[in-house]
Amino acid sequence: MMIDFLFQTLWALDATLRVATPLMLCAMAGIFSERSGIVDISLEGKLLSGAFVAATIASLTGSVWLGLMGAICASVMMSLLHGFACITHRGDQVVSGVAINFLASGLTVILGIAIFKRGGQTPTLSSGERFRPIELWFVDALDNVPVIGTIYRELISGHSLLVYVALLCVPIASFILYKSRFGLRLRAVGESPIAVDSAGVSVTWLRYRALIVGGVFCGIAGAYLSISHGANFVREMSAGKGYIALAAVIFGNWRPIRAFWACLMFGFLDAITSRLQDIDLPLIGEVPAQLMSALPYIMTIILLSGFIGRPSPPSAIGVPYKK
Amino acid sequence: MMIDKAKKTSGGDTACYILELQKISKSFGLVQANKNIDLQIEAGTIHGIIGENGAGKSTLMNILYGLHRADTGEMLIDGTKAKIKSSADALALGIGMVHQHFMLINRFSVLENVMLGSEGGSLLSSGKIATVNKLKELGQTFDMEVDPNALVSDLNVGMRQRVEILKALKGGAKILILDEPTGVLTPQEATQLFDILDKLRANGVTVLLITHKLAEIMAITDNVSIMRGGEMVGHRKTSNTDPQELAELMVGRKVLLNVEKPKAKPKEIALNVNSLGCFSSRGHKVLDDLSFHVKAGEILGIAGVSGNGQTPLMEILSGMRKPDEGYFEILGKKIDRDTKVSPFTMRENSIGHIPEDRHKHGLILGFEAYENMVLGFHNTEMTGGKKLLDKNHMLMHAAERMDEYDIRPRNPKLLASSFSGGNQQKIVVARELYKNPKLLIVGEPTRGVDVGAIEFIHKQLIELRDQGCAIILVSVELDEILGLSDRILVMNKGQEVSTVNGDDANPKDLGLMMAGISQGASN
Amino acid sequence: MSVIKPLPRWADLILLPFINLCTAFFVCGIVVYIIGENPWDALMVMLKGAFIYPGSLGYTLYYTTNFIFTGLAVATAFHAKLFNIGGEGQAYVGSLGILLATALFAPFLPALFVVLLCIICSALIGAAWAFIPGYLQAKRGSHVVITTIMFNFLASSLMVYLLAGPLIQLGQQSPQSDLIPESAQLASFETFFSLFGIDITSSPLNLSFLLALLALFVFWVLIWKTRLGYEIRAVGKNQDAANYAGINVPKIIIITMTISGAFAGLLAVNEVMGVQHRAILNFTAGYGFTGIAVALMGRNHPVGIFFASLLFGALFQGGAELDFEFQSITRDMVLLIQGMIILFSGALAYMFNPALSKIFNNITKNGANDD
């Protein structure tokens, strides 16, 4: 019984990590962008674009690494477009984000059909054209250790490279944000662009860089979706993950580590939803699966209403900077 | 309240000026903020730049610091021409600035704020130690110690200003510009600041002190330049001049209005303010135990430097804000912090309000003139007596008002943003005066308004007074207060300093009271 | 630098949007070219497919109906400077109002009343779905953009649950509700015209189109002719001045969002009562988001919204024709065009303003010598 429960838990946590990976990366991207003062609704579009380009290039060249690079490039280009509209032309940031999401939805399918003629899908990648699960060192050695060995094998080892990359990105993002000069300036420009300007630092360049960094993260996330977790690109495969990542950013109060935990939590909910298909909970009765999938959104709304803690976004967010 | 005269050492004796401005001009749209400014600053001195609000001082300093670009003119640093296109350029040339509104990140610590822009490496760790040491060193040299790890949001205003100064000094500033530094300080903090400035001068730093306070100029500066209406109107060695001369240069023409002002015939009390008090959102007391009254048929002028409680007072009296302490009685109605009020009910009770910031409150720039003409009255019959807005009625109404007040261009359908400042103000005045209010609250009625419109508006106010209206006039322009008021109440730091009769008042006394230097006899 | 005068009214309202629109189409044309098709041919096919082919106008106007509703929803909120992205969700749950009304009233009341009550209920439920984000923004400062996005997802989850569960048509496997009773079904234009002996090609266009036109009129009256509309616009342009004028800003925010949601909810009248005669999964199909483009293009004005809705209706219908006639183009092209239009008419709306202003300034300088 106990073993069964342990395995169930391990499985759930394992699935959590896989689901949370694109969320974490997009959340880091959202944090960088929003901390610099730019609202970013277009995480979804960047994720989708990255997924498409990764799958396309991997399919055409057979190389996962080129696919990954392509995804990053595509996502960065979307970020630059967002920056062009919001920073250079001081356009409305939400409108620009919505536009980019539409562009991504449309272009990914149009180009996909043009290249592969499969109605929007890209060809299924063979195992060699994907990021395969990696067995970490010591897996065999630890096999004999009770409990820990199992956890190591089932939960920690055996993920694709990009999962580990994503997990690394969180402390890296945190480090950049809090311990580097760039991070200090970035956080400053989201609070008070004029203070940064009067300190002799270019607000424009700073914000563009924030968006570019975000683009890189989203690109990796997109690549994960199509050439690691999945084996091809399917239309709209981002399925709202970009918005959940945004919710995680808000939930984490625009801090990388906290947003990371929010992503894990949302990932966990998603993972067990399929398991808990209309389970019977004591007292509550039948819990519809849709309620579980709606939980991240409900929780974000409750948080935003200020009922559990007060979200404190960067002070200057959403306001274009004019000298 | 006396400001201790800081000990003055003799200024620098170099012939070459450390900073020189030649024929600097700058316009914003139709408004010329700076016109052919010439300025010469000697190294190692404290140089004051004095002028009234709106004289163009801040614009000039922003040009010097790279936040604005001059339209014409040259800047020379140490004799060489300088091109300052951004703050980075200014900093590189050794110019540092402490702004009127602090440029600090509240969420950051002192250390982080000081490091911003000069972190000393891509990783913060290396720069942090160096900065902490530098802060300590500067703090000891100039008697300006701060805790590097304190959050700026926890610091009081005086300490925040210290951080700003330290930040400029850490960047190696040879010229330090201070824009209205004592506006937000207590007298003690101001004294401490002057001690610091003294030490700076002793260490060879050149200080540009921008202010409109005569006392400060006399207390600490070596030289002073006077600005008025966007131009430089005089340069003096401080020891060779006095507040009277400076005040005259600041204000310009003799204090005499062309308005025929018949003697007031005040009647019953229309407004009675009793121990009014209120707090800012940060918890500072911005109105402190304020009591006064205004009678029907008289104009009470409230004189004072901007930011001494006048704005909260007007907001409370017009129903935009609730008092925290005390109460006031308007036309028979008592209002304290528990009463439900809104500007709408105030208007219904014959109270008009001409706000001090017409762009922020008085007008909706994106609305057309005829829509602005009913702002605040849109729920009354001013918009026609029918269920829907009667556009023709409103257009006619606006056209009539525009004729009456000579508002140009005579087009009720023109966007408010297309009118000049004077005409915009006339729209506000026309609107608020239409219903013949019994009490009128007026703030800065002629700010940014041309001379012709000024005289027109002043005439309107006098006429209204003679019809029996009680008027509270808040203005930072002394001649306006002196020209219009029957009685004058001077405010400082949210309190009443003194109330004098209009006939007995003179600019010098008022100026000193406004600056918080002397206490007049209460009325 | 000399003073640059603002553009004349007509240039601002018609010329600039037109230029933005052309730019959007031009860029899309480039994409079409890249994937190997002729942009000009594609454009022609779209136009014919939208207007010329038999029945196409009907289809176009049917889509237009939806866009008018969602466009009005976004435009209403925009007038108070609020961004209502929740049109999708508000329209989706509007269908619940219809189902509820038919369940309650259809057995007892004649068709006319049933229809009226259904319309009211769909607007009410849509309004309620927007009320909460509006309230949260006004009273708790929660950004209405994020909350309405969240509510879209909530609506999606809710409807999936209901349509696959309690409301599912008996005996069906796919999630959809029962057919609504005849009394609640809106006649199509085809049926309507046949009453007069006029024969028109079949299409989903139904009487809700008239409701949409009525909604445009109501919107116009509301925003520009009522005191409430005055207050809404005041809040949108200058909250400080609105405060000064005694306007209760939080109240206006809530009311505006509620009205906005009501407009969106009416979309369900078209889809559920007029076309599908039942609630099906995802009948909102992106109409809510398109409403954003419609409001932006139409400059939040009823006339503009009508033409923008017509444009997008033509796009959608033309897009279907494109899909049909071209191997390599699908309806996703419409998404691309939409995105471009939102980009150029929304975020980059004033990109051409400086250039245009210069041109106009030169023209007026060489023309009259006026102040």
C-alpha cells in the first residue's frame, strides 16, 4: 500500500516537473520583462513561435541543437517586435501583446502548411531528432539505496536536458536579477525610469535587453514543448501555458524563486487532474476535472483581489517612458 | 523661526568660470521657458539662482543636466564647449543634480540607490564594498552619515536628500545642482543642509542653489542670479545686496494692479474653518489646527509657498477630500470627517471651485470646449432639461459664455487642448462663476495666463465679490494676493502664520512670513 | 523646433486608420508571396468570397453581427480607458442566460416574450461575468486585463463542465446542450424574406443582425447623449478631473464593465438562438478577441465599429473561401491578418503620425496663411 502510494506520488511529482518546465521558463521571461516595466501578454505567442520553429528546423535539419537555436531566435524576434511597438513607439503594451499572440497563432500554421503541407502539423520527429531523457550519473550506484535510490531514479534522473536547463534557469534568473549590475538597473527601471535616466543609464536599451532575455527563455520553453516533451508541433500547442506562466509571475510577486514554486504548484494541479478524473473527495463529493484545471486561474484572481497577500507589481509597469 | 547663518568662507578666486551658459533658450510648444540666458559661475562658490515659481529655473537646470536639450545657446565647462545630450554626459563632466522630486527608488536600499549607474563592475558584489567605504568616507567628511542598508522608503525626507547628495558626490561631481532643496525640509534639517553645503564649498565643490527663498540666498550664497519670466534679470554678489532688492527683481513691476478695487462690504460669515487638520498618505501632517473665517462680500487671500497645505485645504473645502481633524461650516452646513460630501453636493450648494491645476482637475483636455463648460454641472439643467444631453443647448450656452468672457477662438466645438492657457482658464472661470456661487474657492487663477486674461479674470473676481460672494484666493503670486485680497492669511507648513488686512500688508513682510522667517502679529 | 499642429479631424479618423489597414494587408501580402501564392489573387478571392458569390453576403453579415457585439463590448470599456479582453468568456456564458430563460419561460409565454427574455438574460449573464473584474478593478485595484483573461479561462472550464455534464443533450456523446425550443429560435433572413415571397440564398444570417444594429444605436446614444456616457468618457480621459467634477469613479468603472459584458453576452443571441439553436462547445471561436481589433479599428465609434465589423466579417468569410480555393492557405490566414491589424491599428497606430503631420504641415504652410 505504502509502496503504491509512494510510486503514485513520485509519478505525480515527476509529471509535475515535466509540465512545469515550460511554465518556469516563461515565468522567468515574464519576470524580466515586467520588472523592467513592460507588460507582457505575449508569452503565449512567443512560446508557440518557439515551439514551431524548433520542430520545423529539427525536422528539416535533423539537429535538435539547431532547432533550439531557431526557437530562441524566433522568440527573440517576437520580443523585439513587442519592444519596437512598446518602447520605441510607446504603443499600448497590452494591445501589442495581443497582436503578437494572434500573429504567432496565424504564422505558425500558415508557414507550417507551406513547408510541410500537413495541415499545420510538423512531421513527427524520430528519437534522434529530439531531446531524449538523460540518465544522471550514479543512477545505478544508488539503485541499492532504499527510498533515496528510487526517488533519484524515478524523479530526479531521467528527464530531458531542457528540464534541467529550465531548473537551472531559475537560480540563474534570480542571480542576474539580484546580484548583477544589469539586474539592479533592470529592477530600477521598472520602478522609476526617470531615476535611471538621471543616473545616466539608457532606459530604452535596458528595456530592450530585458525583452531579449525574456525571448531567450521563451524560446527554450517552446523548444521543450515540440522537440523534447512532444515530438512535433501541433497548432495552438501552447494551450494557454503562457497565460498560466503570467499567473505564476503574479502569484510569485514578480520574484523568480516564488514564481518557480507557483509554477510547480500549477504543474502539480495539471498533473493530477488527469489522474483525478472526477474523483470522490470526502465531504465535497465529485470534483469535476474542469475545476482542477481552472484552479490556477481562480487562485490568481483571488490573489489579485488582495484577499491573500497584496501583489506588488513594479511601480512603473505599463507606462511608456517619455522624457 | 530664524535660519542660522552658516559660516561663510571666502569663495574661489579663479578668473576662469567653472561653468558658463551663453544665450540659452528653450521653448515647450508655445511657451518659452528660457530666453537668452547668460550665466557665469565661479569655481568653489555657492551660487544662488532665485526666481518665482514658473520663472524657468528648473528648466535651465534640466538643460544643464541633460534632461532637456536647449534650442539655442552654448554651455562651457572650465572654458571648453560642452555638449550635454543626456544625464550620462552631464555626469561625465562632473555635474551632479539633486532634484526637487527625488530620483530615488523607494524599494531599494541606500546602497543600491547610490550604486545605480556607477556599480563598478557587472557583478554587484565587487562594487558594494567599494561603495560602502566611499559612503563612509563622504559621510565623515561632510557630516552626512547614512546607513547603507536602510530602505529608502523608511527614511525621512531629510535623510533621502542626503542620499541624493551622496549619490551625486560619489559620482565625482565637481558641480552640484540643488533644485529647491529646502522645500520639503524642516528648519533644523535645512540648517544641517547648509552646514553640508558649507563643507562642500570648503572642499572645492561648486554648488548651484536653486530656490525662491530669499532667506536661503542671504544665508549661504556667495553670488546670486535672478530669473523672471524665463529671463535672467540680474546678477549680484550676495554681500552687496539685500532681500528687498532681490524681491523687487524677482517680482518685477511695481506691485500695483490696474484693477479698480472698490472697498469691500463684507456681510455675514459664509465659511468658518475650525481647527482643520489632515494627514498626507504618508502620514505627515499637512494641515495643522487651521482656523479662519471668510465673510460674504470679501476676498480672503491665502499666501504661501506652494506645498504648505494650500492644496489639501482647497481639496477639503471643495469636497474632494475629507478632513481628518476639525470641521468647517459652509453656508450653514457643518462638514467634518464623518460627513458625506462630494464635489457635486458642494456645487449644488452654490460653492464654486477654480482648481490650481487646470490641466489635472479643471479641464478635460480631450473634451471639446462646450463639454468642458458643463464639467461638474453635467447632471444639472446646464445640459438641458431633458432626459438626454441637449447638445444644442450646451453649444449655445458655451457660445454665450465665450462671448461674455471673450474666449478665443470662439469655437465651442474646439478641443480644450487647442486653447491657450489664458483661454483655458477663462473656460474654467466662466463655468464656475455661471451659477453665481455664494462661496468661491480659487487656486492660482492666473498661472500660465497672459496679461490680458489676467486682468479680465481679476476683474471678474472683484465683481463677484461685490455681488456678495465669499472668495478664498490661494496664490503663490504675491502681487495677485496683494492686489485682490481684503484680508490675507499666510500659511506655512500647514499652519496659519498670521492674518493681516489687505491695506496694511506689504510684500517684504509677507515674503518673510511666507519664508517662515518671521512671525507677524495675528489678527 | 516649430510647433507641429495636430492632424485635421478627418485625417486622424479616416486617413490614418486607412493607412494602418493598408500596411497590415501589405505585410500579409508579403507572407502570402513567401508561401508561394499570388497576393493579388488571394485578395480577389477573399473579396469575391465575402461579397460576390451567392450566399456570401449573408455569411459575411452573420459574422459581422458577432463582431458588432464584441466590438461594442471592447469599445464601451475603452471609453473608460479599461481594457476588456474578456469578451470571449462573457459571450460564452451569455448562452447560459438563454438556456436558463428558455427553461423558465418557454413553456408559458408566447414566442415574442421568450425571445425578449432570452435576449435580456444573455446580456445579464454576460454583464455579470464582466461585473466581477470591474468590481475588482474599481475597489481592489486588480488590473482588469489580467482578471478578464482569467475569467475567459474560467468560462471555458465552466462551459466544458456544463455542456459535457449537466446540460448535455441526452444520448449525445459530444458536449452540447439540447435544442432550444422553437419559440426561442430566431428566424434566419432566408426564412424571413420568404415570408414576403423573396428568395435569397441560405446563410446563417438571422434577425439578430437587426439586434446588432440596434445595439450600435444604443451604444451611440449611451456614450454621447446620456449623462452616464459623459461621465464614462470623462473617467476615461482624465480621472482626476472626473473626481473634481464629483463623478464617482469606482462606480463608473463598475457600470462600464457591466455594460461592456452585456454587449458581449448578446453574441450568444446570434449563435445560440439564431444559428446553432443550441449551446455548443466553443461557439465564441475567437470572436471575443477579434472584437478588440474591431474596436481599435473603429476608433470606438459606432460607425467605425460597423465598418470594422464588416471588414472582419468579410475577412472571416473570405478566409473560408481562401481556404477552399488555395491549397496552401487556410483560415489561419485570418488570424495573421487580424494580428497585423491589431498591431498596426493598435500598438503602432501612431507610427505614421509624424510623417503624416509633416506632410499636412507643409500643405497648410503653402496654403493659407492663418494662425
